[in-house]
Amino acid sequence: MADFLHWNCEAVSEWIESLGFPQYKECFTDNFIDGRKLIFIDCSTLPRIGITDFEDMKAVSRHIRELLEIEEPQWDRSIALPRRDMKGLFLERKSQTGRKADKLTYDLFIKEMET
């Protein structure tokens, strides 16, 4: 799980190209989007890095969610509901840098959340 976390900017841009979006390679490299930063890319952030075509935004963000194996967040989700899915929360923690984040595994994260 999560090999993409170790991708550098070039690997992310090559992945974007392999999806059929070679025109957006520079958007990812110019904005230093590596595997850890990819976790935070969605339709709301794509225009800030230079992707403004609405259909392309939907496709790119769908591919990112598929890569991360997370579901699309519900826009009408009630705050009274339990927390988001654990995988998404784990990926947000793994997106950080440093020894603690590097050592964190999904199993350790689940144990932390249970206590």
C-alpha cells in the first residue's frame, strides 16, 4: 500500500502523462507535487496549479482518488456523522514529512485511533 507516497515530482508527472494528460506534466512539476502532496490534490486545488478544464479536473481528481483508494467525499455530509474513512485520515498523516510520519504504518495508525 501507498507506494505513491515515495514518488518524486517527476514520477507524479509521468503518472499524469500515462493517464493521458501530458499537457499537465508541468503543472505538477512546477508546483513540486510529489507523492505526499498528491494526497491533497482534488478539484478545489487543481485550478491553483494550472488545471482549469472542468472535465479534465473531474477526471484527474477521480484518478487520484482511485490511486489513493479513497471514496469521493460527500458534499452534503452531516457533521453529526462519525469521522471520515480511516484510510483518508491515515493518508493525511502520512503526507507529513519526518521520522514519525515515515515510521507510521496503517496498523499503528489504527491502534492510535482506537485509544
